[in-house]
Amino acid sequence: MRQISKVNQTMVGTLYLVIAASIWGGMYVVSKMVLVFVSPLLLLWLRYIVALVTLVVLVFATQPSWRVRAGDLWLIAGVGITGYAVSVWAQFVGTALSTAQMGAVITSATPAFMVVFARIMRRERMTRRKTLAVAVATIGVLFIVGVSKMGHGNPWGVVALAIAAITWAFMSVLVTGIARESSQLVVTLYAIAVATLAITPLCFAQLHEVPAVLSHPLLVGGVLYLGVVSTALAFFLWTKGLQIVGATWLSLRDVQKGDLHGTGTSLSGLRSGRFSRDEENG
């Protein structure tokens, strides 16, 4: 019975991760559209303000415990700084300088980096299978980035996207160390609050642009999607899924965050009718 329960739990955790990854697949196209008019840092700040409001409403509606284990506070802070602040900002910068499809391809290396960080931080064994998975994923991404004709973006965009993939992998391993007894809604809320506090001083000079952004219905819709769906909902699902299945298990599965990113980006771009034009314009 315990074995069956564990399998069912793993399936539920995987479902959470698949849904989160599918949401992020469409996020690249929306981000590319909004970033034409809004700077990456200001978009990140707006996205997190919307997400914070959404999560506060959900926490008050569901009434989970606000308490977390004292030893998890530094992990939550690390998730907020490295994952939600640095990684997502680098992702926006990379998407703005490169292309949505390139962003999806490069961040598909995230599971490989997760295996490496799980070994370093959690002392998990590097079996032959894990080593082979890291090597194949890394070589595949390098090959695609090096020889594909997905657009002629700024090389610094590729660097930013690589930083985004590495820091997101680091954050994902940190999440697996947070106690499962803590409410994932509250953990996500705290981590996003940390990220918002970290980036707010950096975007003071850009806050005067907020009224202009809010006056454009298309930009408002994009910010709401990024804040409510791609952040509040997807971050919650990713955190909960990781705490259930674990970082290394996820990294070695066929259903990987990066692969779904690419699929979601392509489908969303084709459906919106903007993907081809964006890619041609770089």
C-alpha cells in the first residue's frame, strides 16, 4: 500500500511540474511582446507585484499556516534571490536580446544543471545514468545553439539565458530542502516577497513609466498573465511538485521543464501569429 501511495504521490507531483512547465512555454512569447515596450527590470517588478497580490488573496482565502521552519528561512531567501530575482531577470534580459525560441532551447539545460547541484549541495550520487544525462543534455544544447538558425540575437542574450538556466537549477535544488509540512502557497509568497524587496531599489528610476504601461490594454493583459498565471500559479505548482518528486528524479525524466518550454513556446507563437515575425526580426 505504501508503494502504491508513493507512486500516486509521484504522479501528482509530476502533473504539477508538467502544468507549470506548459505555462512557462507560452510565457516566452508573451514576454517577448511586452519587452518591446517595457524594460526587463520593470516588467519583473510589475510581474511580482501582481503575483504578491494574487498570493496574498489565495493565502487569506485558504487560510494555511503562515509559519515555516526556522531553518528554512535561508532556503526561502535563497529561492527568492537566486531563482525569482536573478534567474527570472536574466531570462527577461536574454529573451529581450535574443529570441523566444532561443530562450526555450537554452533553458532546456536546466535539468542537467539540477543534477550537478544536487550532487554538490545534497550529496546525491552521480550514477552513470545521471552523468550520461548531463553530458547528452549539455552537448545537445550547445549543438543547437551553435549551428541552428533560430535568429541572430545579441550574444549577451545567450549569456543571460545561460545564467537564467543555471540559477534556476540552483533554486530548484534549494526548494527540495524546504520542509514539506510548510504551505507551498506561503513559501512561494515569502520567496516572491524577498525577490520583490531585492529588485525594488534597482527599479526606482523606472517607476515613473508604470502609468504609461497601465494605460495600454495589451501591456496590462501581458503583465496580468505573467503575474497571475506564469508567476503565482506556476511558481506554486513548481515548488509543490519539486518538494514531492525531488530534483534529481525530475532531471532524469523524459518530461523536462526545458523540453516543455520549447514545445509551449512554438505552439503559443504559432497560434498568436507573431512567432515567425519576431524570430525574423531577432
